[in-house]
Amino acid sequence: PEKYYSKLTPLIRQTNQIKEDTLRLVSLFRLEHNEHLAMDDSWPRDTASNAIESCQLQFPELIIDNHISIDAQGFYNEQLVQLALVTLITNSAQAGAKHVKLLCEEGDKQSLNIIVHDDGSGFNQDILDGLTDTTKAEGTGLGLSFVEMICQAHHSSGQQGHLIISNSKAGAMASLFLP
């Protein structure tokens, strides 16, 4: 019933944040200990949709558009890439973005670039230069490092995944390259 929304919404947000933080910690542990990560054929549009659904609970006022083609396909660990997208969307929301777009570019040999583009203020120059990971007071400041580790866990045909961050005229961009 609607009369409970105001009391349940903060609880749902906090519970969702605890779930995402726990998944990040378990993933970091696995990545650090080089545990085998299951890779499989995956569809970026579905991965992005799941990340968007998770983020909309946390940030209901944020507009998130999934512009990834239904035909896009890749070979990656879907849970990790979803966590990376949730982390990037969360960063966008915490940086004041009102609108986030998710895009995907397919390369040769099934490589993917999944792009998160927001209308926020963009990355601080110190972050772009690699001097610091964060300028915000909330959170751990490990979000971009976490996303980079996820990208690097993906490798194929002599290529290793990586994260590219940049600013555009309309905000910040983060591109996950997954070979």
C-alpha cells in the first residue's frame, strides 16, 4: 500500500546498497586471488537492463536509457560486467548526473566497448590524470579501480580488457573494453 512507501523506500535503498557492496567485496576477493571467472556468451543489452533495474531502486529520479542493440553479443562474465555498470551508474548519480545513457560498440573478434555516458559535471582532472580515484566524500573511492579490475579480468586473443574514462561536452564517459 502507498502509505508504506515513505518508510519502505529508504529500507529498500539501503538493502540494495548492502547487496551491491557485498557483491563487490566477493568479486574483489575472487579477482585478487585469481579464481576462475566463468565467461559465457552474453547479451550486453540484458546485462545493462539488469544494472539499470538495480540502480533505479537506488536512484529513482535518475533517467537511464539503454541504447544497446538487442543484437549485440559478447563473451564475458555477466555478473562482473553488471557490477561494473552499477558502479559507473552509481558514480554518475553521486556526481549529480540527471541522465545516463548506455551504449555498445562491437569490434572485431567479438570485442565490445560498453559505454556509460552521463550529463554530470565530468571527471576531475586529477582523476583523468590517474592521480586520485575520487573527489567525493561518500563511498570508498574504489569504484573506478574496481571497474578497471573487472575489465582486466577479461582477456582474449592476446588482448586484455581495460577502462577508458574521459569528459565530453555533455558530461563524463566511461568505456569498458572487453576483448
